[in-house]
Amino acid sequence: MPLLFFYAARPFQRSALRCCRAASLALATWCAVLPAQALTAADQLASYAAASGQPPQNARGQEFFNTKHGHEWTCASCHTANPAIEGKHASTGKVIRPMAPAANPDRFTDAAKTEKWFRRNCNDVVGRECTSAEKADVLVWLLTFKN
Amino acid sequence: MSILSALHRPAVLLGLAAACLGAPAWAEGGVATGSRLPAYQAECAACHIAYPPGLLGAKSWQQIMGGLSKHFGADASLDAASTKAIGAWLAGHAGTGRRFSELPPGNRITKSAWFVRQHDEVSASVYKRTAVGSASNCAACHPRAADGNFDEHDVRIPK
């Protein structure tokens, strides 16, 4: 009888083992993916500030955002001077959701997306890529907006 | 197989009927959306409607995708993999036929001869209205433009 039980239980043990392996794989994947998903604007601010080697300043960020840098547009041309409200694309007229994370929690939660838009928009507004210090300043200013 | 016997085949008949009823999609306004490449939708519709790929020929799309860093006055550059994937999809869904043999100036849909012909009753002042802005703002007058639907019956020109 014990022998019979042993054999009868084996398929269950195998499937339980498979189940366990699958679960631990899923858990490992989840853990590996988690940091990217859980990225916040504060995390991105911290990494830009660290890269710049200086403390970010929100007054400097506000000025940067609202000033022309030798080209046609400012950041505010599309995002408006109040980043807690919707903006409008200066050439296509498409509505742009608020930039301030307090008004739009999706902002600055994907590092690659943040970098893509900084690259493009700094080229349009400043005529070059922005420095880590400039990004940190703008971001720390955007984070001063509260709901 | 003779023409007559071919005409008796239901599939052929159906095809002929469809060809007769449906003028070229663009001419009818109803550009089939099909299933759009998610990357095309996500990247291009971030700034403007995702223009139906059949509104430009493959050569125009190729030039547009090759110059994204200077895209109609803005930097719309993408990573290499996305550029390649979207470019390939556009090439495969581009408009074909005689009307696309000549490239519109600046690869602008709105400068295409067929576009100008289709909109010849719209005066230049209409495009300058605040709610319109420019001819490239399809959705100002075609409410379902984002879905690739340009049906003339739906046109509502803002005052």
C-alpha cells in the first residue's frame, strides 16, 4: 500500500514541482521587471541630479522652461507656462496632457520615454541635447506642483 | 477558362462587385484602417493623427522615415529599431498606383494632386480658422480621421 501511494503520488509531485518552477520563474521575472515598472518621477530626478553632480533648483527649472534659447519655441510653447494643465502642440494643435506628475501620474515613469522626449524637444527648443543639470532642474520644478 | 465561366465563379463575381461598388479607398474617403502597427500608432499619433499609410507612396514614406530628426520643423527622431519597423510597415501599406508615381512637394499629403483636387471647394480662409489651423489637421473637419475614415458625409467644417 505505501508503495502504491508512492507511485500514485508521483504524478502529483511532478506537476507540483513544475508548478513551483513556473511560479518561481514568474516571480523572478516579475522582480526583474519591477524596478522599470515602478520608476517614479522622483527616481528619475534622483538619477539626473546624481549625473549632474549638483543640487537641482526649481527656480532655474522654471526659467529654463519658459525662456527661449535662441530658437522659435520655449518648452511652454507646447506645454504652457502652467505644466499642471493641458498643453497644445505648437504646430499640429494636438492636445498634450499635463507635464506635472501631480496632474498626470504617467509622466516620468518610463526612463526611455523621458529620454526620447528630452532629446527631441531640447533639440527643437535649445538646438542641442539638454544637460543632466537642466533636466534635473526642470523635473524638480515640475514636482513642485501638487494636487 | 473563358471569361463567361470565370464570371460564374462566386469568388470572382464577389470581387468584381466589390471593385465596382468601392472606388479607390482614398477617393471614397473611407481609407481602410486595417490593423495598424501598434508602434506606428503610439509613436506617430503622439503628435498628430496617425495618417493612413495609403495616403502617401512608399518613396515618400521612405524619405519621411529617413529624416525624422527634421520632421516638418520638429525633431521626431526614434531609436533605430522602431524606425526600421515602422518604415517597413509603412512601405508595405503605402499607396500604390499612378497617383503616387509623382512625389508630392515636401512629401506632404496635403500637397498631393489628388488631395488638392478633393478639397478644391474649400477656400484658403477655412484652413486659417482657429479650430482648423492647417490642411494637415484632418480631424478638424473629418471627425473620424483618426480611425482612417474620411467619409464625405461626415464632414463638418468648423465656423
